[in-house]
Amino acid sequence: MNEPSATGAAETARLKVGWFTATCVLVSNIIGGGIFTTTGFMARDLGDSTLILSLWLVGGLLAMAAAMSYSELPAALPRAGGDYVYLRHAYGPVVGFLSGWTSFTVGFGAGIAAASVSFASYALRLVPLAEDNSLTSKTVALVLVWIMTAVHAAGTGAGGRLQRVLTTTKVAAIVLLIFGGFLFGHGNWDHVSEHHLQTHPGMGPLMVALIFVLYTYLGWNVIGYIAGEIADPQRTIPKIVIGGTAFVTLLYVLLNLVYLYALPVTSLAQPPILPVAEKAAAALWGPASAQFVAGVLCISIAGGVSAMVWAAPRVYWAMALDGSFPSFFKALTPTTGAPVRAIVLQSAWASILILTGTFEQLVIFSGFVLSVFTALTLGAVIVLRRRQPALARPYQTPLYPMLPGAPIAVLALVIGYSMVQRPLESVLGTASVLSGIPCYVMWRKRQHGVP
């Protein structure tokens, strides 16, 4: 179980990416569409501007604690495959496989499908076609997925260039939204201290709001999935993960400050609740600015899809090398070093989810499943400290074990709350994870020549 993975030897011939490109992958993977929509639900359920800002800050601090803890893993085990590699080393091959299986079916599979459909909805508002229907939306989503597939199949050079363009454009647009709102928008700082509920919200609404917030911060672990392609990983990965997560936290808090500067919490809580960024922009600069926000969302979501299409297949490629996935997917294209077969597999699965619409059901319980595996991954820092004390750790988690313990405790609270309040989603999420066990048994038997 603790032997060196086969992924290590296959990394050396692959084109390395620099710290800036890797940071772009991380930032784009975290910033999707959630930050532009979530605050409306929080305004409705919490009704307190200060509480809303506090939760975004708390979520950022927890994400920072998780990122600072997590960085020890890819620095010590700088191989492609991310959480699959770390969980395999910490808990054994079955748990590692189930992590990869969950990435394929839910984490990345449903994530790519849901993000692509969201991209299509905003793109069709920017460029309305004669008839906006489900088929049109699905077609646009599929086109996005397969454009990203073609680019990343061409190798890390082409994929890195695309990721840099999308991320820098996204960040520039968000910064423009922030500073343009403060400097030239028609807002009021009195809004920031307003609240509209007569009583303090209970634990239930607070937990739901925290789950929303934590979900938008997920993605800081994406660098582990491409660790084998990063130049000087032991030294640069901790800086990328911690610095990138801190940068996203700053953007998130400032964006929410812009929303509350633009509109009082009572207005943010009024229907339509979902397009909170567009409502804020319209209040700051007028109705025409909604098009600008829709454009920002398109770029933001496209960047996230690109990051997922790049990172996800590295998991299945690493699993195939270890014999936990069909060996067909361990091949790299000789000219580019890209795991094209694994890339096509992930995009094909995402396309099926888009065409059938089943990604919607997977997304419902994905938060529960991802919380479980995130907690296990952070726990791997503690487990490996005890089980492999001699493992070289170029970066060590500060304030150990308190720093990894804080996000683990919060995630345990979220998981427990989900099991009590959302038992059906929790059961379905558990079933989706366990459905991978028959596949694992079958592939392991074939690997060892057992009929």
C-alpha cells in the first residue's frame, strides 16, 4: 500500500508548468458561478449584512486553514492524481479508489456538466438565438466541453495558455466590478450595517449558509491533481495553494462588500434571489450593466470548466497506472504527454450527464459526498504523520494538529447536519460512492489475471 506509485516514473517526460499557470488553474477551479449567486439566499435566510460578511470571512479562514494543511500532501507526494494518491497512501487502495470513483462520477463529472449548462444559460443571454430551448442550451454546453477537451488533449502548453487567458480575464473583470462599484457606482455604505429579520437566525439557517459558503470555496485541492506536471513541486505547490486561496478569499469578501454597498440586504433578499451580482450591478450602474455581469459569469465558468477538464483525467490516469482502473487509460500521447484517453472518458461522461439531465440529481447530494472526502483528505495529513514519520516533508503544516483539525471539525459538523436534515441526499450520496466497489473488484481481478 505504501510503495511508491507508478505515477512517479511517468512524470519526468511531461512538460512542466510554471507557478503562474498552476495558480490560474487553482483560482479558476475555485471561482465558478457560486460567488455571483449565493449571497441572495444568505440575505433571505439570515437578513443581516454583518453576519453575511462574517460568514464569508469565516469560510475564507477555514479554506485557508485547509489549504495550509493540505499543502503538506502534494509537497511530500508530488505525483499526478491528487486526493486519490493521498488517500491511497493514508487509508489503503479501496478508499483511494472510491475517492477517484467519486471524482469521476460526481466531483468532476457532474461538476463539468453543471458548469457547462450554467455557461450555456448565460451565453444565450449575451447572444440570444431565435429559439432558446433545452436542445440549444445542451448544444452550447456540449460545444464548450469538447472545445476544452480538444485544447487540453493538445498538451499542457496549449491548455496552459488557455487557462492563463481565461483566468486573467476573469480576475480583471472581477477587479473591475469591485473597484468600479466602489469608485463609480451609486451605492450607500449604510447598507453594510442593515438587517431585516426581527429575530436572530437559528442554527439551521446558519449551517445552511455556511454550507453554501464552504461549497464556493472548494477547489483549493486541484493543484494536487496536476502536481506531477508542476515545476519544482515541493517548493512551489504550498505557495500556489496558500497564496491562491488567500487571493480568492480577498476577492470573495470584497465582492460581497460590493453587493451590500449596492443594495440593502432587504433588496438582495427579494426575488429573483439567484442573480445577486446582476441586481447589484444594475443598482450601481444601471440595467445595461447586467450584460457585463453575464459576460463575467461566462468567462468565470469557462475557466472553471477548463481547470476541471485539465485536472480530472490525471486522477483516472494515475489509477490506471496503479491497476485500479482499466489499463487502457494509462496511455499518454507521445507528442504531447497528455492522457488523452482519460480526458475523452471524462468529457464523454459529462456529455452523457448533460444530455440526460441527470447531473442535476448528482449535484443535489454532491456537497455531502465531497465534504466527506475533503475531511478524509485533510485527515490524511494526520494519518501519514503517524504512519510514515520518515516521509520527506519539504513543507510542514504550521500549528499542527490544530490547523488541520479546525476544518475537519467543521466538515464533520456539516456532514452530521446533512445526515440529519437531508437523510435522502446523504443515503444517495453514500450509494453513489459504494457503487464503485464492484468495478474496483472487477478491475483488480483483471489486473492480477483472476478470471
